[in-house]
Amino acid sequence: MSMRIGLALGAGGPFGWAFHLGVAEGVAAALGVGVRDTETVVGTSAGGAVAASLFSGATTEEVLDAIARPLSEEEREEMRQIKQELSRRPLHRLRPQEPSMVRLGGAVGLAGLLPAGPFPTFPLRRFPTTGLDHWPAGLWITAVRLGDGQTIVFGRDRTDVSVSDALEATSAVPGMFQPKQIGKDRYIDGAVASATHAGLFADHDLDVAVIASPMTRPGRGLIRERARRQLDQEKRLLERTGTKVIVVEPNGDIVARAAGFPRKSPEVAIDIVSEVRAEVAQLLNDAGSGGGNLGRPARLRSGSA
């Protein structure tokens, strides 16, 4: 009987793109399972873009090329027009995007009080997802719906929208990107609710859940502390179901190496992918050979990058 594996690729900004590619390659190397062979892949923000690209059959090199590709002249012109409009109406930018959400409390309520970001989400369509005309089984992408603050899982709750639209929705960081309009609803970054959404695996009866969590890399701050608390809760929830859990987090060395990626130093991407792949493969091999040790969370070894 084949092993049932879930893979959660969490939020993490541009660094997360390269990190997740390395994690996916490491899982394939150690377990012989690509993303399309897993039970379910949950992608949030940066993780959603990588998950969808790999589901489409794109190679690591193709994803990295898309990340490094500069905006077209048409896209640059649209950006210039947006900046000009903002300069004419500076106070408009400060308006809360959905003040009624304050009633929900917590980070979701706070997100409603933040202004909509100035930038459109269309540049996120650069990821190579051609061929995904219909939702593939096993791909879930999370976003938060403005208004009621509900987490919507595209691929589970809704399959009537394009994968590209879902990628824009899950990456619409409040205060940076404009909410993504899909039909009558607007959506923002899925990380507003959870950086990893690994708790979605709780009723999947998985053998192993691999959680890639760039947001819980070393460092302080309210956002990272919240991500760590949520990740710990999600891990305990899965372990109560009998699922073996392994958490993959970056160490400080890998984060430092990625400084300036992708705009200033796109060339470091392949090194990040290679190092993370080797470390994840080793972590999984060590856990498997230890017999029942896959439930031990692990951070990539300090000094390995």
C-alpha cells in the first residue's frame, strides 16, 4: 500500500519561492513522490505559486526563469499610471479596505482595517501554470475573503475560477497588493489566516505531512511569533490524528544567502534550491531510517548553507 503524503507549502515572500522548490525536490529525492503524486498539496501565498507551477509540469528552471523575468513594458506602463493616480489622491490610499471586519478580531480583523495595497496582482501571473485549464485533484490554494473573513480553499471550496486567479488571491498581501476581485467577492493573502494552513490535513488520514514553513525562519516580530504559534497548534492537531509530521524551516544561513533575491541577486536561487533539496532529503531519510521519527520537527542545520 502506497504512503499517503500531504505537502503544505506556506507563505514566505520571494524567498519562499526558491525555498519551496528545494523542499519539493528534496521530498521527491527522499520519498520518490512529486507534487502531483501526493494526496494533497496546500499552497498559501508564495507556496501557492510554486505548487501550481509544479502541478502544471513546470521544471525548477522554468519557475526560476519566470521569477527572474522583468516586467514587460506594458506592465511597467500600468504601474506608472497607478503611481500617478496615487499621487493625485494620496488620502484614498489610507482608507481601510474592509473596516467591518474589525468585529472578527485578531489578524483577520486587523487586515480589514489596513488600506488596500497600491499594486495590482497581475504580475503574479508570471508563474508557469499553462495547461491547468481545470483544477487538478489534490491542489488546494488558500485565500481570505474580505467581508466575512472566511478562509476559502480554491480547489476544494471553489473550482469555478482559474488557477491564475487563485494565485493572485492567495498572494494579495494587505497594504502591498490590491485585493483580488473574483466575481462579486474580493480576496486577500491566505497567510492572513494561517501561514501554512496545515490543519486542513486533519481529516485526510495521512501517513506523513511535510510542512514547509519559511515564515517561521529565525527572527523576532509579531508576524513570525504568530506563525510559530499557529504552526505548533497545527502540528499537534495532525499528530493527534496519527499523522507523522515533519516541519522544514529555514536556518539563518540560508536566509542570509537569499538577501536581495530575486531583484538584486537572482543568481543565488539555484544555490538555495540545491542546498534546501539536499538538506530536506537528508532530514527525511534520517527520519525514515529512525523508525517512527518523522514526527520530529527539524530546522535545516545551521552552517549548512
